[in-house]
Amino acid sequence: MDRVMITGPKKLQEKVIKELHKLSILHIVDHSKSELADIGEPLETANTFSETIVKIRSLITTLNIQKEDVKFEFKGSLLEINQTTKKLNEEAGKNLDELKIIEDKISKNENIKQELEILKNVDVPLESFSSYKSLAYFTGYLEGNDLSSIGKELSGITEKFMLSQSAIGKKTFIALFIDANSKDQANNILRKVNFSSVNFANIGNLRGSASYNLERIEKENAKFESQSNNIKKRLEKLGQEHKSFLITAEDILSKELEKAEAPLKFAATPSSFLIKGWVPSNNMENVINKLNKITGDKISIYHEHAKEKDNVPIKLKNPIYAKPFEFFMDLYSMPRYKEFDPTLLMFITYPIFFGFMLGDMGYGIVSFALFYLLKKKIPKASALFNILLISSVSSTIFGLMYGEIFGLEEIGHFAIPHLLSRTHEVFTMLYIAIGIGVFQVNLGLALGFINVMKDHGLSKAIYEKASWFVLQIGVALIALSSLNMIVLPSFVGIAFLVISIAMLFKGEGIRGIIELPSILTNILSYARLMAIGLSSVSLAVVINEMSFGFFEKGGFAILTGILILIIGHTINIVLGLFGSFLHSLRLHYVEFFSKFFEGGAEKYSPFGAKE
């Protein structure tokens, strides 16, 4: 990468912006306001573009347009885009206003319907539910349907009352009309029988019976629904007719807005501008030639190669087969400039860990088919699905090594050939997993040694990273001599330990001493490779044994056995996929990366490049 600074008079700023956007090669570094130079102002067209693009995105949402690649070439001007967008916005707004009015009417009618449904079996005109000086009424629910006791008590206080009822489920709805002078006494009677009042707020202006009004409102709502559907069809037609235009216009205006707002990243004075950024070294000459050509050599371009400590934006460069695994680096962090990029190593080790854990021919084939279909459905996530497809192939290969298919090690009386049995050689699996841990952790330390040596010199690398190798040698010598596997005085191993601790203290200070146990926990963490795989195959065996038990009973029990097989293995595959994915990732991010990787760089994002 080359650091570049472009400066020139304000009148050439727009030309330079357009050319840089076209080249899509400059990673702009935002300018911070200082005493020497202020932050630039957006071009005059920025407000217009911003307002229009907001309208377009609103239309895309309103008209339910699905964004997708369209082959539509708009040959008109930006002014025509603005005018067409304005017309579409007005037309869509008019339809939406009509739709809102109709939907409000439907909603109001629905509220009325709810009240009428309660009153439809009560033989009382709706105009009766109004305020009167001489008459009071109560409407609500009672538990049960025995109203004889209420009628007797009401008769005791007045003869001027009318009580109507309607059964609704386990409750009874009542409408009580009574002399206004007896209102309080009636209220006390109803309170004793747990009366629950219901207010009718939406039927005050209605006349006639509830059933008549219910039928009238249902017809009215059917008419409104028809009008609503017609408006929705008009909006759908509007969306289909102008879909290509809107998607293309949004793309065009997004680019124009990006150009118009670019000066907000520049340094500026009243008469000049300054752009700071980064350009790949092999493109630098082309950038200089193009900018000088369009400005008539009236701008100044300064550039220099990136230095070791510069905060350089990073563009990963890996073979095409390892490219998908850059997804994991995006997820974690970009390596610093000239720091080792572990993408290629992850391409090798991640599928191995995944396959080691999931390791089943049946599960590998099923997961491959699943991820292949998902890749077709969700092309934007193709990098992730490519990783999972490779990992599924690895699972199938390990399944061949283990001689497993859906947890079975034999089909009928035929034993599937295998190199290693997970269910019968557990300790062998554990030793292999720990061996993988020893190898990868030490590989991380070796890479860390190289990184530290580049940044701080050989001496610092020896104290900070090589000390961990000395520590492991000391532990190994003590263990081997204790087990009588080698003839060596115990103090030799202890001497290695003491030397490594002294080296660590000199290299990392007290932090190195505190982290001493971490090397052991990091290595032992790889035992999960065996544990996750063993739990998966054990569950598969249990599922198979349960289902085979039903198969032996025959009849309808066979269907139960098939269901157990399908549901059980589906759940086990899902658990296996999640476990293998996450734990493989954890071993890299935590145990491996922590030994050499710092990261924290910014991703290379050139101005004008489409994501």
C-alpha cells in the first residue's frame, strides 16, 4: 500500500471526486478538524440527492418491491429521475391515503361488531342504550345463568324494571333497565353476585335491533374490503411497472450521493481541498496519470510506501479456494499490516476439526445437501455456506475413517470398514485430540515468535515466545522421567522450568507468570474434539436402538420407529452442526489466535467500490 495525499483548488474538487469514484481504488482516511484545516462541505447537489433517495426507498418499501439485480439502463438525466420519483410518490401517496381512510372505517366497524355480537340475542332496541332522566340501565356479565334470585330482589325495591339475558359461553350477559330512583339499590344487588360491567361506547348512534345492524355492517365491511383490495392491486401494479426504475434509480443516486458527500472526509480551506488515503502500490501510477489528465496537471499528488507502524487498511490476498475463510477474519478482526494472515491455515484446520467432531457419512451427506440448497436460496451468504460445504465433505471423509453412517457401524451383518472406532477407542481419540492441540498451540507460538521478532527483534521474541517451548520441554522431561520412560535426573526438567519462568518474567513481566497455567488449559481444551464427537455418536446409537426396538414389535410400532429415527437424527444433526461449527471456531479464535494474532486493522474499503 502507498500513502497518498491529493491537494488542489476547490474548483477541481468535483472532477477529482468523480474520477476517484470511477477508479474505485482510493481508501479515504477521514480528516479530523484542526487549526490548519476544517472539514470539507458536501457538494450543493447532496441535499437534492438525499431527499430523492429517501423518497425512492420509501416507495420501494411501500410498494413491497424485493431488491434484486435488474438489467435496466436508465438513459435519462438526474433531473428526470427526480421528476419521475415525485410523480410516483404523489400517485402512491394518493392511493395510500384512500387505503388508510377505508381501513379506518373497517376498523371502526369491527369495534362496533364486537359490541353487536354481545347484544344480538338481547331483544332490546339499540336506541334504548341511551341516557334518560327517569331510566337507568346496567349491561354486563354474571357467572351462571340462574337469574331468579336477582329478579326477586329487584321486585322488592321496584316494579319498574326489565331484565333481559343472553347466554355467552359459561357466562350470562344481562341488560337491566330500571327506575332511575332505584339505581343505587340495583347496583348493590348486582355487586353481591359479582356482576362485571360492560360499556358500549360505539353503538350510541345506532337504531333498531343488534342483529339488523350486524348484518348491515358486515355488508358494509365487505364493500370496504373490496375497495381496499382494489387499491392494493393498484399499488402492486404500480410497483411492478416501476420496479426496475426504482431499483436502478436508487443505485444511481446512492453513487451520486456518495460522491456529493465525499468532501465531508476531506480537509478544506476556503480555496483548496486535501484528500488523504491509501492506494495499492501497483495501482499508484495509474491513479496519478488519470488525475493529472482530467485536471490538466493542476493538482499536487504526494505518495510514499507504507511504513511498518502505519495504520494501513488491509485487503486480504488468498488463493481462490481459501477465499471463503476470509469470512472468519471479517467476523474476528483484520490482521495488521505485514502481520501473518491465518486465513490459509484456517482453510486447512477448520474443516479437519469440524469433520473430526461430526464425523459420520450420513450426517456429512445430509448437511452437504442442506448447505447446498441454502447457498442457492441465500446467495449473499455464499462464503459461509462454502465453508460449511467443505466442512461437510470433511465430515463424510471422517465418517469413512470411523466406519459410521447415521451412528451405525454395521448394516445387517456387514461391518463397515474403519480405521478408528470412536465408540470403542475413546482414549485413542483423546490422545489424537490432545496431540492436535499440542501441534496447533505450538504452531501459534512459532508464528508469534516470527511476529515479535519482526516487530521487536530476536531477543524479545526468545524471551516472550520461545520461553513457552522451554516450559513445555521441562514439563515433558519431568513427566517422562516420573513414568520411567527415560533415564534422566528430575532436576534437569526442573531446571528447564525455572529457566522458562525467568525468561517469561523478563519477556512479559508479571503477566507472563500469571499466564503460566494457560498453556496447559489451551492444550487440554482440544479434548472437546473427542468429547463433542463422542456425544454425537452416542446419541445416534441411542436413537437407533430405540427405533430398532419398535421395529421388532412390528405393525404400527414400525411407524413409531421410523418417526424416532427421522426426528432423533434430525435433532442430532442440528446439535452436531452447531457444536462442530462453534467449537471449531472457538479453538481457532481462543487457543490458536491468542498465541500470535493481534489484529485490529481497518478493512480496505475503496471509495466508489460496490460492496
